[in-house]
Amino acid sequence: MRVLVTGAFGTLGRPTVAELRRQGHLVRCLDLPSRKSRSVARRIGQGAEVLWGDVRDDGLVKMAVDGVDAVIHDAAVLWPATEHHPEIAHNVNVGGTVSLIRAMEAAATCPVLVYSSSVSIYGPSSDRVPPLKADHPVHPTDHYTRHKAECEALVLASALPWVILRIGVALDPQARDASPEAFRTLFDVSPDNRIETIHPADVALAQANAVDCGNAVGRTLLIGGGRDCQVTHRDLFGAITAALGLRPFPPEAFGVRPFYTDWMDTDEAQELLRFQRGTFDEYRRDLVNSLARIRVAATPFRPLVRRLLLRYSAPWNRR
């Protein structure tokens, strides 16, 4: 099959392109030109067709979907940028999806659309008995989740064959771009909040397998790592701090805020797409290995790093 991947060189698009090529598909990549994306393209884009430009560009999108059998739509402005620049983010997230759907509906063939959504559109659900199921009512709570819900509605209303994947917390152990706002949120969230993680490579496998899985068409599927990846916020934060060589933070550093993550019922998705491979323990080991140099270099400064991180804790600063 010939498959178009939007946002092809981002966190989810990058491993998806690699997985599609491993499976023998012909891959067309669409992404914004930047120093980072061009660097990624040089590493993984060889053998794939690369188009540079904006998903809101109707002419470019029309050219991108020409002749493809499926589209995996990963291009999006993510949180927290959605909250700082909501109008721009809406234009990209929703406007780009509109442009893509129009181009696909007008194409000579009718490609399958695999839309990358998020478990966060359910809103906080810690007061309910887990796991979340696909038919659980959605409750968007911020710009990011409202954009996801609006895009899902557009997909459902389209004339396309579609698969919606509501993805859990896709953690890349190689990521180095945590923002101050991310640390503030990590401290605000209740340590008991449920989280289901999944490795981006497993998300990529689910997306790649969805493009030619006829039984998945017309379904909304929950994409998480499964029972071996169902942890708490305390577990996740502890894994991050331990990989940095830091002592655990005191309970007083954390808030009571519920967050829009939860454990999920992924049985149907796993039966159809066969994507679950990694576990949280494996993620923890990968994180320790990927941060080895930083951990060693920061050894003399660990107390200082710990104090600096605590400055992002509103509960701690209110003491």
C-alpha cells in the first residue's frame, strides 16, 4: 500500500514511518520544514517520498493524498502549546483536518483515514471504576482536548472509511524537551492518578496495522500498553526522578488534581491490531539507559537540581 503520514517526523510519526517501511509499504511523508524535522528526515526518510509544507495548504494536501491508499494523520499542535496559542492551534489541528478530509473525499480513490486522537478527551475519570471503555462519554476540558473531539466529529461525519485511535500516554525515553509547565503539571497531579503508558513504537505498530485492517474500519479503539503499563502518577514521576539519580520528592510536593489519563480497556484494539509489546518496567530501564550521561554529569549537582525542580511545585511553595 501507499500510505501518507502527516506530522511524519514528530514523536508518533517518526516511528510510524519506520514501521510502515519495515512492513513493505510505500510511504509519503508530510511535515513542516524545520531544522529538527529535516534532521529526522535524513535519518529515517530515505526510501520514502517527502513533502515539506503545512497541512492547512489545500493545494499541497491535495497533492499529498493523490494516489495513496491510506492516510495516518499525526500532524497536530500539542499541549501545552495549544493552551498558549489556541487560535493558531485550532487552525492547525481542526483546520488541517478539514483540509485533509476534503482532499481525501475528492480523491480518485477513497483512502482509509487513521486519525490519531487521545485518551485525554474523556476528561478526568479518577472517580470512576477503571478501565475506560471506548464508548465512555467524552468530556473535553481544554483547548487540546476540544480540538481532538472536534476532529473526531469531523472524521465521523466524513464519507471516508476511518479508524480513530485514542492513544494513551506515549512516552519516548529519548525525549529531552520537558518544559517548565510540564513539571508544574507533574507536581499538581495527584500521585494516585491512574495512567496507562505506551511506547511510541507500539503506537506506530497500531497505526501501521490499522491501514489495512478491514475489521478496524468504522471503530474507535483505545491504544495503550495494556495491563503491564497500567501505573499511577507516582510510579511515572518516580521513574523519571530515579533515572535522573534524584531522591524521591516528599508527599507534600504533590497536589490533589485529577488528570485526564486513566487505565483503558484495550482488549478489542489488541485483538484487531496486535501492537502491545513493551511494558512499563522496560520503559523504566530504557529511561535509565537513555539518561545515563545526564545522570552521571549531574551527580555533583543533584541537591541543587532537586531544589530547582521543587520550585515548580505549587503545593510545596504554598507550605
